[in-house]
Amino acid sequence: MLDFAILGLLMERPRHGYELRRALAELGFWKVSFGSLYPAIRRLEKREAIEATKMSGRRKAYQVTEGGQEVFDLLLQSDPDANETDRAFQVRLAFLRHLPPDRRIQVMDRRRRGLSTQLKTAREILVAARSATKNKDRYRIALMEHAMHSTEADIAWLDGLVAAERGVASTV
Amino acid sequence: MLDFAILGLLMERPRHGYELRRALAELGFWKVSFGSLYPAIRRLEKREAIEATKMSGRRKAYQVTEGGQEVFDLLLQSDPDANETDRAFQVRLAFLRHLPPDRRIQVMDRRRRGLSTQLKTAREILVAARSATKNKDRYRIALMEHAMHSTEADIAWLDGLVAAERGVASTV
DNA sequence: GACTGCTATATCGATTCGATATAGTTGGAA
DNA sequence: TTCCAACTATATCGAATCGATATAGCAGTC
């Protein structure tokens, strides 16, 4: 997924490593460590998906090669697996516009199903925790409840996104 | 943090590895992989913080030693660093009851400050993204907005927890 | 008694993290 | 002008973590 994110960002325009890190963080992904970033860049270079151009000083700007375009498409088209990470879904969403509308809805729908399952499990656990142990820790209950509410909010948000996508599709 | 979580769970009662994994997931933490769990158990055994007792079959129940209690206290008392992970904070919260009330509020307050900073940054980036590039991708904007709202919800939730803690403190 | 599925422990290679090393660049005070 | 402090940027290291897989015991069932 890191490789996918890097490729996607470089497809917009060439960037150097440090800038990639900032861009990843600004998309709300996560502050990837340099110990992940540079090995990922090396991987992509080795696959000849990206190539470096020297800039002033030590800087190197990386850009996507023709082969890299194909690698990106491959990753983009790949089926999201049922229980993929929050992070993986975020990255997928950031480049979702590259997919046709019907595929977009498919991706969001699969995510929705995953979240629903999670929610159901969480609810069962919470009920069990509340009843079984009469005096289960207040902070833990709060933790579980908050996790549940967050998941509910995520689902509602997804529904909004899907509705918007359908709305655009029907008017076009 | 994994070591801390394991110790905390084992302090309640002895469990075997598989059960630890389930317990971690049920607290809403995360489904730790066995490739993390068993090395963590080995680490704790080597530090003589926990010890194994054989059960039926291959099962081994782990329990906290006297030294382990001290290790747990040490981790519990350790200052949360400014930008600790969501996960790290969750674990901390799950065992927050072991701290005196004033320390609890301190921990939550630090977390709140961290989230506020995050929120401020996120807001600036969002404003920049909205104005600068007139037609920035819809999904990315949605992604950023949702991240912002989630953080806001987290802060509100934290405030509630702190208020509850103060409420209890004042009535006692 | 063989088979299927579940529980449980364990390990492997690849990836990621957090910390740190190193070097270029900028700006400001002495 | 020179020095130094702060920031940008690339890179690497060891430890922790992940995801996948191997293995084995145990329960039910046909």
C-alpha cells in the first residue's frame, strides 16, 4: 500500500523523498518513517516503476516511468480484501477517482460490509461486558462505546459518499 | 506498549497466548499478529515479568510474577510522550484506573493537547487544499474532512471523560 | 475410525518503525 | 565576513511488527 500511495502521488508530479513524506501526512494518511519510505522508494526503483533525476544539492526528484503507470493500474484494480486496514482503505480512496464510478461504489460497499461486521461484533462484546462483569472498568466501557460510535460515524460517512457518487452518476 | 497491554491483562488473571490475543482484540485494541504476540511473551519471560504454567495439551497459562508487577507499574507511571500513537493511548486508558484520579486527568489532558494540535494542522491543510487547487479531488477533500470530524469527536469524548472523572472526584 | 473444523503454539521473511547519523542550506547575530 | 543554530533532506541500523504458513491437539460427527 505504501508503494501504491507513493506511485499515486508521483503520478501527479515529481517529488523528492521528503516531500513525499509530507504529502502522505497531508492526505491524512500517516507520518511514514524514513525507515519505511526510502526502502519503498528503492523497491519501486528496482521494479523500474519510478526513476530519479538529480536536483540541486542532494535532492533527487522521482518520477513515474511508463512501466510505473502499469504497476499503479495493477494496484488500483486489485480487489480490496475483506478485512483490509483503515490505512489501506484511505489510500485506496485517495486514488478512487482513477476508477470508473461503478467500481468506486463497489470498493466503498465492500468497506461498508467490513465495518458493519466489525460493528456487530463490537456491540456483542459491549453487551457481554456490561452484563457479565457488573463493575467492569469505566474507562474500558467508554473505550468500547467510543470505538462503536466511531465505526457508526464511519459507516454513515461512507453512505454519504456512495449517495453522492450515485447522485453524480444519475445526473450525468 | 504491547508488553504493557499483555502485563495488564495477565494481572487480572492468567491466560494463555491465544486468549491474550482475543482479549486484546475485545478491548478494541487491535488483532495483534502471532508474530508479534509470541516474541512479546518471550521478552516478558526473559525479563522474568511473567512465567508459564503447563495446562492440558500444549497450552501454557502465563501469570505475572512479583517482578512483573513492578514492570507494570513502571510502564503505567511512565510519562506519555506528546505524539504517542492512538493505540498507545488506548492501552494507557484501558489501565488508567490503576492511576490516582489527578494523574488520570493529566494523561487525558496531554492527549487532548496532542489532538488539538493535530486538528489545527488538519484544518489549515484543508483550507489550503480547498482554495489553492480549485478542483482538488472530491474523495480527498472528503477524506480530510472526515479525519477532522473524527478528531473533533475524539476531543469531545475526552472532555466527557475528564468531566466524569472530575465529577466523581468532587463527590467523593 | 477417519474426516473436518476449531483451538493453539510457533516460526519465517518482508515490512515498518523509531532513533540516529550525516550533510547541505538558510538566516541572523557577533 | 564568519560563526552558529535551525531547518531541510537523504540514508541506515536494530528492533518490533505483520501476514502467511506449518504443525499439532482436540471435539464433534458421520
